[in-house]
Amino acid sequence: MVIFEPSILSADFARLGEQAQEVEVAGAKAIQIDVMDGVFVPNITFGTGVVKALRSLVRMQLDVHLMIVEPERYLQQFIDAGADRLIIHQEASTHLFRTLQIIKNAGIEAGITMNPGTSLSTIEEVLEIVDLVQIMTVNPGFGGQAFLYNQLKKIRRLKQKLDQLGLQIPIAVDGGIDVHTAPLVVDAGATVLIAGSSIFNQQKLIAENLKALQDSVNH
Ligand code: DX5
């Protein structure tokens, strides 16, 4: 089953709580909260305060995508704020295995992600302990960017690798997901599709956009 996970980076920050509730009413089971520190990526967004505020508003799973250097410095704060899954970048943590172990030992889910230019081989040693692998199909930092088609083969290779290892962990894809690219990444093996600007935009209502995305892969 394909799950669409709205990324609040493209939401109206002046109405974040309302839009998170709207997304929940529209049927989303999880949202992705894009935390950026202005160092790992050339943008600054929000921190534990937003996670805590949303935790009190919605029942959905809160996935926190940490686009920050040395994420190990803030794991406990995000866990305490209410994160259900922490997704860290391979490039951001010197002791990747230990950082993922800390997340797992705290009783929440651990996700690993990597930039488009980073090879799958860099996460091979942690596949057995993660709950999700997220492939970035844009350079992280901003919503509304163009989908990087060259990442499709990476998704396929990851799916093959997970099948070879007998690992049943979901592949998430993040960046440039819309009604045209969603079927492509699903065909390549992704089952969790993170979408920002194709859900939060001026063209249609959140519920309409979510339904269009779901329809694009239901055949
Ligand atoms: C980019 C973020 C993505 C982004 C997706 O750094 O990680 O989640 O918000 O936005 P769209 O769907 O607009 O590419």
C-alpha cells in the first residue's frame, strides 16, 4: 500500500496547526517535519517547539527529518517533543550506527536518508537496524524543486538490495513528488511518498491534492 506523507515545509507557517489538522481530516496518517539548521542545508526552518505544538494538535505519526549537522546533539529533545520517527542524514553523523541505536533504544523509529549525490553503499552497514530508508529526489533544503529523475535507478537498486537481504523495511522518497512522478517512484519500489508543494498550494484544497496523488498510484 502506498502512503502519502505531507511535508509541512510547504504549508502556510502562519496557519501550521490548522493545516496539520486539515491534512489529518483528509486522511493522512503521518506528516514529515523538515528541520533545517542553515548549516547542513542552506535554509533554516523550525525546531522542537513546532514538533511539540503539533503533537498536542494531531494524532498522526510525526516524522522528523533532521537536516542538521550532528543530529545526535538533539535526539532526546525531539523525542521528548513527541517525534515518532527520527530520520537522519548519513552525511551528518560521524557515528551513524550509534546514533541510530540511540534512536531505537529510545523506543521510536529510526530512518536513514541521504542526499542525491550520496551512494547507497554508505548506508549498507545500517540497513539491518533502521525502520525506513528515505531517498532524496531533490537536493535538500527547499520545497517546490524539480524531481531528480536520475534517482529512480537508486530507488530500484535499494529495493533489490533490501530484497536480497530479506529486509521488509519501507522505502520513502522525498522531493518533487506529484501526480506525474508518484507512479514512477512506486514502480521503482517506494511505498512512502513525502509530498510538500503538491499538497500545500494555492491551486487546490489539501484534500483534493491528496486525493489526486492517491488516484495517481491507484490502478
Ligand atoms: C526538502 C524537504 C522535502 C520537501 C519536499 O529538503 O526534505 O520534504 O519539503 O517538498 P516538495 O514536495 O515540494 O518537493
